[in-house]
Amino acid sequence: NNYEHETVKPVELIKALILSSSRNGDTIFDPFMGSGTTGVACKRLNRNFIGCEISEKYFNIAKTRIEKQTEPMDLIF
């Protein structure tokens, strides 16, 4: 999925980074949120998420994507 962003990352790649550097319930900060891949991965892995995005267009794309991810999918502790 492109999500109209030129540098969108695969969720599985971001999940691997989050798993190797955080614990269940930790807060992850993404200062360049783009289309929201990190936020989606955080919801899947039961991490809290704070993201910043200067572009209103990408912020809205990210917000929609993250909101659609309604519950954790991977039960990894």
C-alpha cells in the first residue's frame, strides 16, 4: 500500500525495530510520522505512540490508518 507517501516503510520492518528496542506498554515517539506506519506497528504490539507530522495531508492519512488499527494483533510480551 502506498498511502500517497514516497517513503512508506513496511509495517513488519518497523515492528522488528520496535520489538528489539522496547517493551510491552512502552511509549514510542516518531518525530517524522509520515503515513503512520510506526503508529500502526505500535498498536499491533501494544505500545503507546506519539507522532509528529508537519504535513496536514500526511497527518490525516496517518490518523486514519492508525485509527483503523483498532486492537493489538500480536500478543508479544
